[in-house]
Amino acid sequence: MEGGSSSSSSDRYAERCALAAELARVLDTVRQLEAHMGGPADDGGERCRALVSSMRSSVDRSIRIAMSCCVVTGAPESPPSADGSPRSGGGLDDHAADVSRCRAANAGGQSKKRKTLPRWSTQVRVNSVQDVTPLEDRFSWRKYGQKDILGAKYPRAYFRCTHRHTQSCSASKQVQRTDGDPLLFDVVYHGNHTCAQATHCSTIQSPRLAEIWQTQPAGQGQEQSSVCAVGFNGTEEGAPAPQGLLEPAPLSFPSNKPEPAVVAHAASNDFPEWTECHVSGAKNVPDVELTSSTANSPIGDMEFMLQLAEADFLDNSRYF
DNA sequence: ATTATTTGACCCCG
DNA sequence: CGGGGTCAAATAAT
């Protein structure tokens, strides 16, 4: 029984919020576009293209979310074997495939795996293999493992919230490059953040999160962007709050350089913000186990998400 | 010196 | 028994 099938009201709420977040993003992008068009022409349309691309992604996601009435079990465990259609740059054309996938999932293909924590997934695409930019989100993660998965070309990396021990935050995620399309990553989130980041940090840090990509083959290219698809399945256990949906994988740059300030050059990224929010707390270690009681407040709530979304998206018109 | 990552071992579940 | 997920010691990075 893995819950997940019929959408609960909290699922719906989450979906609506995710949708709202996407739309807010689109709105923000449109504003930027307007501003840009009104300004001095210059970069030969580069910026416009980036913005349009960003909008396209957002609209794409919005549609998917809207369709998520059928999305249930996330469980997009990467397709068993390659040859699967490499999705074209996150285009709208993929919807049909997506929808059928949803249906299939609904039809019965639920994988029965762990049930307790809310779980949802996203797919993130980068534009070049090189720029395996970590799909970073506003939370800080600590990698705790990597494993080769049977039948998969690339290993799966396991992350948990940096504040797991200090703040009893149970959020974790798994990231794996899909074998069919090296530019596409499956990101599966488990649990909600209950750490401080979830409450007031709209940010991220840890520019050095280039871990998993180390496994990638060298290639070339230079820019990246966008999240492609989102599907989640909050599970029973109270308040599924997929903060993950909000995080459109902002990039971090190929960390060849010691560029601590991660200034979002944000060229073509639809999500350039990074504010540092490092909670440097306890030191060396781990087990301070704060068993704090604040630990289970379902803080990662949708309202928060929305605020966050709006704040982020509407505030971001500053990067150009 | 401190914190993060790597990686083999271990554990649990199907 | 095998595979996926996690732990934790060793190592690397800052």
C-alpha cells in the first residue's frame, strides 16, 4: 500500500501551489523580457532567447503540473534502459509521452517502496554534458553515498540535508543521470525540510556541490538551464510539502574556479538567485542530535513555498 | 582545524 | 541472494 494513488487534498494543494509557483516564474520572466525589450538593444537577442527559453520551460512545467491529476507515484525511477526517447530540450512536445507515462503509472505500475516520507521527483536538464551543473536548489545537501545501479549507466548519488543532525531535518534526495539522455537528471526528493533553511532561507550555498557529476564523461558546451519535469507523490504522512518543486535547479558553475561568490551570471538560467545562508552551527559533528522538538513541524508548507516563489521570482528582475 | 566527499562495508527488504 | 540505501572511516578540500 503505498499510498499515493488518489490525490489527497494536500496533494492537490501542493499541485496548485506548484502550479502557482511556475506561473509566478513565467510572470517574472515576462517582466524581464518586457524590460529587456524596452531597454537598449545589445546582446543580439541572446538574452531574449534565454528568457523565452525559460518561459517555455516554465510553461512546460505548468502544464505538466496541471496534468498531474494523474501523476501519482512519482516513481520515475529512471527507465530501465536507455534508448528511451531522449526528451528534446524540455519541449512541449514531450507532454504526450508524459501523459501516457502518468497513465501507465496510475494504471498499476506503482512501485512499492518505502512509504513513510513524502516523495516526489523532478527531472533536470542541463545544456551540456560538461556543465553538469548540479541541480542545486535552495537547500544545502550533504552527499552521503553513491552507488552504481543495476542496469544504469550512471551511478546514483545520495544526499541528505546538511542539517540533518543539528536540526533533525529529514530531507534527502537522490540524483541520477538518466542513461538515455546524459543531459537529463532524475532527482528524487524524500521528506520535507524541517531545518531553518526551510523557514527563511531562500537559498543555497555550497557551490562545491559538483559531486555526482564527476562521473560524467567530458564534453563541451557552456550553458545550462532548466528543470524539465516534475512529478510528485506526497504520501500519507502529513503535509507533503514538496519544496523541491520550487527549486528550479539554479546552476552553480563548473567549479573549475574557486569562485566562492557564485555570482549568478545567470546568463540563460531562469533562476539566478543565490543568497548565502549558511548556518554554521555545530562543529565537527554530527551527533549533537538535537532531538529538538521543533523537528516535526511541517514547516515546509506550501504557503511558504508560495511566498518564497513570489519573493524569488518577483525579486529577481535584477540580474540584468 | 574543520567540514565535506569518497567509497567499501553493512543492513534491510523483496 | 541480490540490489538499493545508509553508515562511517579515510581522505580531500578550505
